[in-house]
Amino acid sequence: MVIPSWLNITQTPNMNQTCKESEDFKYLAYKVTYSVVFPIGFISNSVALFVFLRLTKKQTPNTVFMTNLAISDVGFSLTLPFRLVYYFRGGQWEFPDWFCRWCVFSFYVNLYTSVLFLTGLSVLRYIAIVQSIHHKTLVTVRKAKLSCVAIWIFVACLSTPFLLTGTTERENKTRCFEPGNSSSWNRIFILNYVGISFGFIVPFIIILVCYSCIICKLIKGRKIRRKGGNKQRRAVYLIAVVLSTFLLCFLPYHVIRTVHLHAKVLNKSCQVIEFLLKVLVISLCMASFNSCFNPLLYYFAGETFRKKIHRASVSSLNNSIYSTILWRSQRSFKRNQNKPDGCKSAKQYKLSDSEEKQ
């Protein structure tokens, strides 16, 4: 059996080929992206976790998946400040080697758990609309929790090889997030196809099948405008957010990453590799924004989440108004309390003047 040259992973990158990487462009792109993603992703997903864990009394299969998705996003967001320090210092890693490995590991865990949790939410919505008769028997909170645990274990096992890629020494600097030898590139080449198969292609096919069936059901029943069509509207919101996340965040990154790895492993010209690296940097920045898109899913597709946010907002607004009114009333009371003393002293002065005249 003849193996095609483009699948011959024994062909190692020519490490003697010195291609000047656009570090200035790469570092600037990452600094700008992570400076935006960190506050938005961390705050919005932390609020979502607070709503799911503290304000939501009754768990549902949907909230179980959304809670795990928010946990994944918060975990990834917490590594971004350390990435920012690395890029602001011009590619000098100041932290332990094991933490470099953990940051790389956490990126891929977040990426693929997000994909699979979004797939799980799509399957739940499919069952709720298309298989509504069997919904109560097929979907339970316990099954949702077991599915989430299985997803965490599956993705963690697939991402474990990334723990083997730690810091490297290059140009008198301790580097992180940058493979330094041919064995690292070959390992990434293999992991790319494992990840793109189980972490993108298969879930994307499942999502497309689920959404096609949901859309056909909605068109056939025309329930969106009828009474009780809130479930169908949420399905439309879910479809819009999930497909946008896949098409904007996941698809470009997986396609460009695969093309770039082929160019690297097959020793393409430096001009090609440099161009693909810039495109890869842009696609990775887009992939990082998935943690900012997921809260939109909680808000628009989760009715319970939206109600809790509204109640919390109204409650905080009422508290602030009450505090303002109380503060103003206390202030005016103190002023009024001081006025009689002033009037009294003025009257005393008038009396003393009249007495002197007499």
C-alpha cells in the first residue's frame, strides 16, 4: 500500500531551514485579542456560573451542559493573563515549565469541550422538538451529568499529549506555546487529525443533522408564531449562536491549522509558511473568542437564565434606588434638624437687639 506523500508523517520538518517568523505580528495579535477576551470572557462566564449555581434552584439537562461550558470558559480565561505576560515580555516565559504545559493543555481542553458541550445542547434541543414524545425518558439531569463527565474525561485524554510539550530554549529566551523540534511537530501533526476528526468534523455533522431536523419540524408545524412557541424561538436562537460559533471560531482555525501543519511538515518554502502562520494566528484569535460568544447562548437560548438575570438586575436597581433615597432622606433630615438651632439663635439675636434699644 502506497502512502500519499501528504500523509507521510515520518517526513520531518527541516529544522535547519531558518524561516523568519513574524513574531511582531503574532505577539501584537495575541496581546490585543487576549486583552479583550480575558475581561469579557471571565466576567460574563463568572456571572453565568453564579446564576447557574446560586440563583437557579432546579437543575435541567440544559443548565447542566451550560454550567460545564461556563466552567470550561472560566478555566481558559484564567490562563490568559499569563499568556499576556509572556507576549508582553517578547516571548520570555517567566513561570514554571509545568505551568506552560498546563496553559497549552487548557487551551485545547476548552476548545474541544466547548465543541462537545455545544453539540450536547443541540442534541437536547433536537430531542425536545423533534422527539418531544420521548423527551422525558430520553433526557434526565442524571444522564446530562454523566454525559458531561464523559466529555471531560474524553477531551482530557485526547489532550494529554500536549502536556509533553513544555518550554524550549531559543535565542536566549525560554519559549512557551512554540514547538521547538521535529518530534514536537510530528506529534502535533498526528494530534491535529485526531482533534479535527473527533473534536470538529463528527460534532459538526451531528449539529447539522440535528438542526436540519429541527428546521424541518418548525417549518412543517409553523409553531414559531403560535401560542406556546417560546421553545421553538429558543431553538432558533440556539441554532444561530451555535452555527455562528462553529463557522467563525472553530472552522477557520481547524482548516488553517491543518494547512499550516502540512506546509511545515512537508518543508514548503518560507514565504508560504510565513503567510500561513499569519493566517493561523488570526484564526487562533478568532477561536479564542468562543468563550465570549457562549454567554450569548445562555441569554438567548436559556429562558431561565434570562429571567434570573432580569430579576437580579431589577433587584440591584431597586436596591441602588432605595439606597439613594435613604441617603438623601437622611441628609435632608440632618439639615432640617440643624435649622431650628439656627432660627433660634437668630431670634435670640433679634431679642437682644430690641432689649438694647429699649
